[in-house]
Amino acid sequence: MASVYNQGIHVDRDEVERLKEIARKAERAGQSLILLPPHRSHIDYVTLQWIFFRLGLSLPLVAAGDNLRIPLLGEFLQGAGAFYIRRTWAGDALYATVVQSYIDILLSKGYNFECFIEGTRSRTGKLLVPKVGMLRLICNTILREKASDCWILPVSVQYDRVIETESYVDELLGKPKEKETLWQLVFGGGGKLSLKLGRIDVHFAQPWSLKQFLTEQYTAKEYDRMLHSLGYRILNDINAVTVIMPGALVGTVILTLRGRGVGRRELVRRVEWLRDRIIGKGGRVAEFGNRTTGEVVDRYDIHLSKLIEGHSGY
């Protein structure tokens, strides 16, 4: 990882080298990489595209909900590789057939492909129950031998600061979800330009063969059960490479406080204790770089206090 805690996208060098090796192997065989990240933010769409561009890898096409097909933003995302599908198409056999045929074409030609395992953005940062609709289409393609194989690539994407934070807080406090607009994406809920993302940590799990998984697990009678098993295996792989961001450490400690408050020195001590406990249990914490724990606490304490003050009227 980069040694300085600053703005930008941070990746692990060993994971990147492993990814490049598998990507070259898949390309030689005409096979696709299936990127399966969690969905934290609309910025997810461009984060992985930027990494693949910088690594010189074939950019993935991205399955996006048709709620994002809005002026300017929709065209931008489509130009970056997004294709739009309905949120639901239950009972519409023709639409399902068209989408299945499109997935067959993508995987048969070896295009890299990205979709979100949760199906929607998580408002809390926690992983949601996997949605298996797209996984079903991908598995159908391999089972019907429309493509020889594809490589499942679980990805963890963690943000120093999610640009939709204020709108997420509103929704968690009971406000109805607002329809996506370019204004909402760029300016968030606070009316100020909010593209200062801070640090983004991206980690790639070990890719694995979907055909091998299907060979070991598939039975026609247990197809739905197998799909859910596949979904939870992907979530487990994402969890295994996920790092805990410094803001989460500070927020967790604040949420556990009793009484009226805590002094800075005690807050720093508790954050260091929590970080050490997580690492001691085998968890992963994003590096602080050249910042002290006190500097990290000060930075997030200011941000969290503003967020709380901004919603104190509820």
C-alpha cells in the first residue's frame, strides 16, 4: 500500500500483480473477468474503471440500474462502459431473454464484466444480502456452454468518505429516497461540491474459475440454493480482503461512549486499542501512513461532528 495517508486510490501491489497474471491468462483463453464489488457509492462505477485503465487491462462493462439513465450522468456512465437494465423484470420473458442473450455475447467474446453483488447501494457500509439475478444469467451462460469459462473476481472498495453520506443519513432517519440527479450526485445533500473523496482502498480477492465451481456444486434440483451459496461465497471473499477505514474506528468508538463525552487523549487511546484488537483477531485496518492516531482522530472528529450537527433537528 502507499505509505502516505492522502487522497487517491490505494491498491495492494501483490494483489495487483496477481490480478494482472489472471487477466493475461483469461485474455489468452478468450475468457471474461467478472468483477463483483460491493456497492457503496455511485463513484464505484468509475473507481474500478480507472484502476483497470492505469493497469492497462481491458475495461469492464458495467451493469447499471436504469434509474441512472439521466441527462449528462447517464451519457457519461455509458461512455465509461455502463449498460442499463431494469431493476426488475419479473414476468417479462422477452426482456429476460434479451438480457440473457446480451450476457451470452459478452462472456463468449471474453469481455470483462462488472456487476454489484448486493444489487443496490448499502446505506450503512455493511454488506447486504446477495442478489442472485445477474449471477443466474452468468451461470446460465457457462452451463449452456455459450462461453468456456469465466473468472470470478470479488473486490472490496472502501471509502475514506462516501459522497452520498448526507443523503444516506437522511434516508436512515426516515426521509424517502430521492430520485437520482446529476445535482444530487455531485453536490450530495449539503448543497456544496462534495467530490473530495479522501482515500479509497481497493482490494482484490483471489480470482477463481466459475466453471470449476459449477462442476463441483451444480445440480438442476438445487440450482437456486447453489446460486445463493455462490453469492455468499463471493461476500465472504469480499469480507476477507476488506480493510477497516480509520473513520470507522473513530465512529465505532464514539458510538460506544457512555455519559456526556470523552477527552481527546482517551479517544485516541480507545481508537488505538480497537485497531490493535482488530489486527490481533486477524482483521485488516487501512494504514495511517505518516499520520499519528491523534491526527486521524482530529480529522474524523471534525467531519463526524459536522454531520451530527447538520442532522440534529431530527
